Amino acid sequence: MKVNVSSILCSDGLSQNITEILDISADDFDNKDIVDNEPVKLDGVITNMGDYLLLSGEIDTSLKLVCSRCLEYFDFQLKTKIEEKFSNRTDINQDDFYFFEGDIIDFKEMVIQDILLSLPMKLICKEDCAGICPQCGKNKNLYNCNCSGENLDPRLSVLNELLKKG
């Protein structure tokens, strides 16, 4: 997870190849929808750009997620391109950079953030996931329920009457 970059800090334009396997646990993501994951592979090149170091590469892992519709677990293969800036200077805009001290960069926090940002807004197991029946609670992907769908909240009955008239 930590890489020594002392060999490229001495001169602008120098670069270093990085291939790391990061053992990040599901708890590190602090996201209840990520149940488990495989180790994360980080493959890239870090280049001295003068005032900062630029990491260009790819993150590859497999996550076990919870479907937002049916609440079942499913595997999600994540392969995403990354481009991140690192600096050991404190006088620059903090929003654009990850900071490091000395000659060692720890990529763990950056990788976690990039994975979370790469996840889709709605985590669904398949495009046509039917979800859960709101009346009986059965997973409609696995079971056919005999619920009518007519069991509406009584507070909304006025709206239902308006729909029938229109």
C-alpha cells in the first residue's frame, strides 16, 4: 500500500511504474452496501510533474454488493481508470491533491475514494430486477406473489379517486 517515490522526487519528468495489490477490507469502505471484496489491484505510472506527482493508472477489483431493489447480494466487477495528484507541499489547493510526507505515499485512502466514486448511483443486481413486493415482502425475482397491488395507503385514496375521474 505504501510506495517509496524517492527515486523520482529529485528531477522533473521522472516516472515510476506501480503495480500493487491492496488488501482493503469491506469495513474500510464505510458503506453498508459493500459486503465483501477481493484484494484491489492498482496498476499505473507515477510521474514527477514538478510541483506535484501525477498517478495515472487503473484500479481493478470485485465487490460483493447489496441490490437496492431486492436486497440480495451480487458480485460487481469494477475496473476504472484513475488520475490523481499527490503533493508534499502544504501551500497548494487541498481539494485537488492527496498529501504525503517524506518519500512514501500510501495509496489506500485514494483507492477507497476512487472505488466509492466509481460505483453506480443505484446498485442493482440486474437491469430487470423486479425488487420486493411492498405488501408481502417476497423477492419478486424468485417468487410469484398473489398480491393485488391495490392495498394503498388510505391517506392517498383521494389521489386515487382523482386518477379515476381523469
